[in-house]
Amino acid sequence: MRIEDLDIGDVVYAAHAITDDGSMPHGMAGDVLVETGARGVITMIGHVEEQPERRVFIVRFEDKELNLGSPIGCWPEDLSLERRHETVRIGLEFS
């Protein structure tokens, strides 16, 4: 299955950290809205008026308490069908 084939109600994951492009009410451009791997549900699908072939997915992602957040407009490349995690390296020293 491809992201473009998804429908309302389908579960998706953030393919990368999604940041505010300045279009979120009461937000600031550059703020991280969703972390990589966050689970969300598609609530609406639309398109760009000037480019009808360019789909926009409106997704509500879960927060750490599993509550759905505010709707966020996402491009297909912002979404994944599988959970992805950012790699974090932790330096450990043993004596």
C-alpha cells in the first residue's frame, strides 16, 4: 500500500519530525509539532488548489498520554505506514 492510497480513518506515523511552517494558529514557525514515529489518524484529505494532484492529509497525532492533538496538514512525504524511530546514541563508560 502507498501513502497516496490511504483514506480517512487510516493510521499513519510521522516519517520525520514535523515542524510548524508558520500556519498553525497560536504557533511559531519552526516549533516541533510532532516527533518522528508519532502515531496519528487521517481525519480529512484535500488537495492544493493550484495543484489538484497534490494531496494534503489532515492528521491528528497522539501525544505522550495518547490523546489526539490538533489537526495538522501533512504532505505524503511527511507520513509513513510504519513507525520509525530516531537513532539516539548514548555513550556509556564502564570501569
